[in-house]
Amino acid sequence: MKLVLFDCDGTLVDSGLLIHQVMSETFGHFGLPAPEYSRTKSVIGLTLDTAIARILGQEEIDERITEMALHYKQTFAPVRARPGFAEPLFDGIREVIDTLAAQEAILMGAVTGKSRRGLEAIAEAHGFSRHFFVSRTADECPSKPHPAMVLECCGESGVDPSRTVVIGDSVYDILMAKSAGARAVAVSWGYGDIDEMKAAGADAIVHKPADILHWI
């Protein structure tokens, strides 16, 4: 049995512009200049409070950051409902999920910096709920690159980390996988830096979703 764990934002769905818009509106609400899009992309995958702290250049999560994270969560749904701010699947992802779901020797799951509510909304919108056997979100675990998300998914599914593959688009995904003892596949269509993911120990770099199937 193998366990395949997908990151969400930047790996399954193209949510970068939506995340950046909500982040910009959150910063504006607190009288702060909006971050550059490149800066927002660099923290996608982290839990929300850690991501905001990174953008602000802070080490500690203080009361202001906690308030900003709450405002972000309250703002996300209304912004998402606006025209042009959907979270579409990357081309080819649906076929990969359907193909893996048909394999009896493979279990699938998700490990994401999104909230539980956010992940469930994505899974339900795209019909993945029935395919994801296990998942961990920012609501249950420390921020990536801490290995807890992977290790807890392995424990719940009964699959050893050595038989687990983490697929993600950021250096945080790669570091999380390697520190958990799992293999790591980096995707090039997301928001992360390929060179950084290689340096972090990615076992493979794939350039289109179908390549995931060949690698697994």
C-alpha cells in the first residue's frame, strides 16, 4: 500500500490571485501596504498566522497577527464569491486524481496550510471528498515544514512514511516530507521556486500532472 499526499494551493488548485487579493485587503484594513504578489506567493502553504508573520518579517506571532489572520478568514469567503476569484483545478489534475483513485494499492490524502473549512470547500467543489482517505490542515497541525501533517496521516492510514509520497509546489512541502521520512515530488506549475525545492531534497521535479503518475 502507498499513501499519496497532495498539497492543495498551487498543486491541485490555482488559488494564488485569490489568496493575494484577500491578503492585500487584510493588510489594507490594518493600515499596512499590500505585499507584492511575489511575496504572497512565497508564503503560500504555510499556516495563515505564520504566513502573515513572514510577510511582516516577524519571528513571533503577536496579537496583531492573530487579529489579521482572523480578518483574513472572515474576508476570504466574500472575496471568493466575486466574479473572477474561483479556485480552478490545474489542467490535468482531475485525471490524475481519478486514475490514482482507481488503484487499490494507493490511498490518497491532503496536507495543506488551508483551514479545514477551506479544504472541505475545495474537495466538495471538485468532487475529491470521496477520494481523500485522510487529511490534515492548519486547524489540526503545526505549520509546514513541521512533519506532523505527514506523520499523522501515515499513522491514521497505517502506511509507513517510507511508503508515502508528498506532492507539493513549495520548499515547505519538500522539507516537511523529508523530515517525516517520506518521498517528495515537487511540481513546477505552482508558486514555489524550483531551485529551492531541489536544494531542499526533492526526489523528483514534475512539469505536468500526468508526470505524477509515471513517477509514482
